[in-house]
Amino acid sequence: MEDLTGRQFGPYRITAPLGEGGMAAVYKAYQPSVDRYVAIKVLPQHFAKDKQFVQRFEREAKVLAKLQHPNILPVHDYGQSDGYTFIVMPLVEGGDLSEMMQGQKLPSSDVMRIISQVGDALDYAHAQGVVHRDIKPSNILMDARGNCLLTDFGLAKMIAGASEKLTGTGFVVGTPSYMAPEQGLGEPADGRSDIYALGVILYELMTGEVPFQAETPIAIVMKHIHDPLMPPREFQADISEAVERVILKALAKDPNDRFATAGEMVGALQAAMENGDAPAVTSTPEPLTHISKVKPLKKPAAASKKPAAAAGSGGLWWAIGGIMAIVLVGVLGLGAWLLLGRNGDEAPAQAAPLPTQTALPPTETSAPLELPTQAPVEPTATPTQVVLPTSTQQPTLPPPEPTALPQSAEQPAQPGNDSPLSRDEPPLEALRICQGQSAGASCQFTSPMGDTIAGTCQQIRNQFACIPAGGPPPLR
């Protein structure tokens, strides 16, 4: 786009260029009526020649002007001048998030602040029916106090249907590194597409790198669609498992598997960062339950005390047996006395020894106290049986099986790494149209997204393919 410095766009006088992107150029301008500087985003001149675009631009600009959120850069004005369409916004001179990151991971506190502010802005906009469609660090401005201001709302939608001719020349709406798979497939985007892009930013903030990189934009888009995601903890081991789960859910290939709203994602990330060790804590009760199950093993030790108790009870039984023996001897002696009483004088002579025998049992009641040392031979059979819980404790071996489950759960990720696909191959339609053609011949084909693309036949990897103007260079 030409330099518009010094041009007058309505009440705004352009004073200096600020930057230029794929969809628009940004200028610093002065508004004398209120004595302030503003930022004017000027769209390419050929857009103004498309009546459908002008109608869509005015409709979307009115919607954007109604968005009022502390983390959304407001729209002051919009209009047309000298064949250009433009949008007027506040001038923010603090730079953007991409300048703040510079390929390095940020502290967790900064990450939480950025994601929460941008996520809250998206949550508000989605509730108003507005989808951004181009979330990326350069569209997140940073003010002097470090607060985020999300800009360029709806700009991608304004340009999306501007002209088939633009898409035919290879024009891509959105930024491949942050584009959701459904956007790369040409499907309608919704709030979950913005959540995916916010997930990419979170991944980059935590690791210092975007999840997918390639030499060409179309190759990056194809990686987002097909390639498995590298877990962020493989880049940074200090990322907690809880935070990693938030990132993986936000970057799910299927929109239905992502967070339903940006607010839900922010809440999950906040909980993960505040309780980053929660998964480890929740897993500790499992070993504790195993320990409690092993406690019966201590019972044999307690049961080993039972032989002593059994010894005491054995001595008691010996004492009782001795008393019964005395009673029995007494009864026998009484019977003998009654029986021998008929013989007169012989009975006292034989009855006299009986008391000497009755004195023996008391000595036996003290002697059996040593005999119970052999009695534990029988109770020791019970401890050996009590040790049987060690065989019942073998079921505690299954707890390692749950730890095996995550290994099986991780196996699906391996097949994706075993067969990486090359994303630099031209579409089949581009190959077929140039069969039998010579180099430099004009060609035209329909892309997988339904767009008609014109170009010339060029040699790529020993075969001819239709390459659009501005397309990738021939591959060797």
C-alpha cells in the first residue's frame, strides 16, 4: 500500500505510518476537533471497489462500535475517503504482545493475567454474537500499565468474502500459526475457533514456541489439521500436569472437544495454576489405601502375643486339672474308705496314704507352669495361619494396573508420530490440470476449499503442478 502520510481522511490528518499487515495498514493521525492522536486502520483500495464488501464493512463496523469492554480496543469512527475504507481507534503506544514475548516464555503470573484478560474479552464478544477469527499476539495490544487490549475484531470477517479473485491469488484470511483446523478446512468459524487460537497463545506463552511450524503457510495449516500436538511438558518440564491438560483441551482438533466458552477456559487455567500440584495430591490417597490394606500383616505380630496368653490360660487349665484331680482322688479315697470300712482296722491304714497323694497335685500345679512352654507348639499353628493374610494381601498387586492405564492411554499418540505426512505436496487438482502441459502454461483449478485458483504450470518434484501467483517456490 502506498504511503498515505499527509493525506486527510475526513477530520483526521495522517501524520505517520505505524505498521502494515496482510489485511490493512495502520497510521497515526491527528484529530484537531478534540486535540488527540488516533490510530487509523486503512484497508487496501481495491476493497472499496467491491460493493458487497462496503456493505459488509459498514454493517460490521456498527457492531464493533457497540462493543464496550475494558480489554477490547474500542472503535471511535469508520468511513471512506479517496477510495479507501478506514476504521478509527484509540492510539496505543505500548506495543503488542508479540513484542513482549520475543520467543521467550513468560512468568506464570503474566501468563494468567494475559489469558484471563483476553479470555474475558472474548467471552464478552461471543455473548454479543461477535467472533474475532484472527486471534494472535500482534492483535493483542499492551497499554502503559500492562493491560491487554484486543483489536481487529471482525476485520477478518469483513475481508473473508471480499472477492473470489483475492482468494484465487492465494489470499488467506487469518494467521496460519494460530488458525483452528476448521478454519483451515474452510468451514464456518465460531467462538471455539477463537478459543483454539487463545490456546495456541497459551502454548506459546508457556513454552516460547508455537505448536506447529513449517516452511510455508499452507503446510502450517495442514499441520494444525492433521498432525498430533507435541505435549507442552516435553518443551518445559516445569509446566504442571494440570496446566498441560488445559492447553491440550483448548487445542483439540474437534471443536466439540474444546472448552465451550472462553470463560470456562480461563476458570480451568486459574484452578490449574492455583492448585498445580492437585493431581499429585489426589493421587496420594491411593497408596495410602494400599498401606491400610497391608496393615493386617501386623496382626501376626499381635497374634504372636497370643501364645503368651495361651500359656497363661494353659497354666490355668493345668491348675483346674490339678484341682479336679484332687477332687477325683478325694472321691476315690472316700469310696475306698467306705468300701474298706467293712474290714474294720484296715481302712485307716490304707486311707492314711491318700492325704500324701493329695499333696502331690499342688506341686503339679506349680510344675505345669513350665510345661506350657511346650503348649505354644499348638498355638504357633494359629500364627502360621494368621500369616495367611500375606496371601490375601497379594491382591494389593493390582494397584500397579491403574498406573499402566495412562501408558495405554498415551499409545494413541504414537501412531501419529510414526507416519508424519508431508504438507508441502500440491493438491491433486493442481497436478492433474498440468498433465501434458509445458512449463509456464496458464492453468486454473479448484482448491479443496472450493476456491478457484489461477496460476502457471511449474515443475515441482519432477512433476508439473498449477502454482498460483504468490504461491510457494518450486520444490527441489
